Amino acid sequence: MMVRNRSVVRRILTVDLPVLLILCFTLSPYLWMALTSVTEKSKLFTEGPSLAGATLENYSRLFSTVGFGRNLLDSFIVAGGTMVVGLALAVPAAYAFSRFRFRGRRLLMLQFLLINMFPLVLLILPLFILMRSLGLVDTYLALIIANSTVAIPFSVWMMTSYIDNIPRSLDEAAMTDGCTRFGALFRVVLPLCTPGIIATGVYIFITAWNEYLYALTLGGRSVKTITVAIQTLIGEYQIEWGLLTAGGIVGAMPATLLFLFVQKRLIAGMTQGAVKG
């Protein structure tokens, strides 16, 4: 009995307590944001953030005055469009890299990896000139294309590693039964890749949802995502802390809820895609 009690105390001191301290340290900024967002503006600078007299005034002002609903819609369109375009290009490309051995295959894969080594700042000017010459500045298509240039290379690597774990004999068996190469892809490989596709789609969506630099440069009055809209709440002489924190909470909710909703499939897809068969 004494040995068991000692093991329990040791686990609490070495595992539970450190994890609790790390959680408190990690979650404290979000708790401060939540408290600030429900604190009245008049009490915020005199009493500080608190639950006493909590109000949703900042959230109502965020949608009625600032027009945050339109910004959320813009972010959904850009992130959703980037996810569709990214998956439509990354999945067939990953299948080709996984199933075929052709000249330049290794070089192309290395180029996909090298793209992620350069900062986005280097790509903004060429992309802006290209979009302006095509008349796409301040449109959804410009942001979708720009975000796809960042999301697709890593997505191809993720999906290639995942498809490598699916035996080629399944493709060959399907083609023996009369399927074409595309038929084997859509009827056999894609159903088995569902966790990997979900993991890749969530990665693309969250990347596009949180992107700021492209949205600031290629967006404008017609298309303004939440990352840019939140930045506009910071004035030159005054900061609307209530609106700013409320915007941060609302802006983080869709990506957080999406992650929690597909958490099991996301972790399964990322772990299985990271293991070579």
C-alpha cells in the first residue's frame, strides 16, 4: 500500500503538476483575451478584465459596427477555396510521385521542399505584379492562388508519404478487374486515403485561414479576411482592446472547432502518413 501511495505521489509531482503548470502558462493569454472581450469598456482601464458585470457588447459591436461577419465570410471563401484547389492538385500529384518512377522525380520533390524554405516576403512582390497584370488584385481568386503556392508543396509531401503505405497490389488488382488507372485511384486508393486527405485538408484550411501577409497585400476593400480586419482595430492613437480581443476569439473559433471535430482523423492521418511502409 505504501509503495502504491509513493507511486501516486511521484506521478503527481513529476507528471500531473508540471502538465498543469504548462497548461496554465499556455492558456493564460486566451483566458485574458476571453475576460477582456466580456468586460465593459468603462471598467476595462479602471478595474481590469473581470467576469463581474460581463457583457457581450464587444461582440455585438464587432458585427454591427465593424462588419466582422463579412470578413468571416471572406475568410471562409478563401480558406475553403484554397482547400479545394490544394486537394485537387496535391492528391493526384502525390499519387503520381508514389506510384510512378520517372526522370526528375526526386528533383521535383526536392523543389517542393525548397519552396517552403523561403520566406513569404520574397514571393509577395512577384505575385502582386502577376496578379495586377491579370487584373486579379482584390479578388478571392488572387488569395486562393497565392495561398495554394504555400499549401500545395507540403501537402504533396504529406499525401505522398501516406499513399506510399497503401500496397500497390491493390491498384494492380483493381486494374486487373477492369479499372483504369484513374478508376483505381478513385475507387481504391482515395477511400483508403480518407484520414490522410482530411489531415491535409485541415492543414490547408488552417494555413489559409491564419494567413496575413498575402491577405494584406493582395486583398483590399472588396476582399478583407479576418486577419486583416483584426489588424485594422489597432489605431494610431488608440487600441480598442475589447473589440480586438473579441475579434481574436471569434477569428480563432472556426479553426479551433474544425480541429476538435476532426481531431481523431487528423492525428491518424498525420501519424500514418509519417511512417514509411
